[in-house]
Amino acid sequence: MPELYLKSDNTHLGHISDDDLNFLIGHLEEESLTDEDYTIDRMTFEFLKDQGISPNLQAIIEKALGDKDEVEIKYTKS
């Protein structure tokens, strides 16, 4: 099961489904084929919500953003 972390300090954000991971990969820009991290700002978060983000993934990203304008997250696959 994929897991999300804050890129800055490896804080564990939560478990996501394979569908959630595929949603992120499909909707966010990757810099390379091996890229496993994303920068999500408020505008991008609104875009993801408009595209049908799952409630679980939405809650995880909302918590990660907190009161910040953007957050860098990374994923791992177990």
C-alpha cells in the first residue's frame, strides 16, 4: 500500500490506495520517470478537488498543507 510523507522531514502523512497514487501520478507533473515527489500548492489542491480526489487523499493533503501555501510530498510503495 502506498504511503505519503512530507519531503522535508519524512513525516508520515498517511496510507493511500493504489487508485489514489494513480490519481496523483495522472494529474501532477513528474520531472522524470523515477520521480516520486510532488509540490502541491493551494491552486493545485483546488484543481485536484475539481478532478475528483478521494476523501482520504484530500484529507491527507489538507492536513499536510495546514496554513502553508505549498507543500512537498513524496510517496513510497510497500
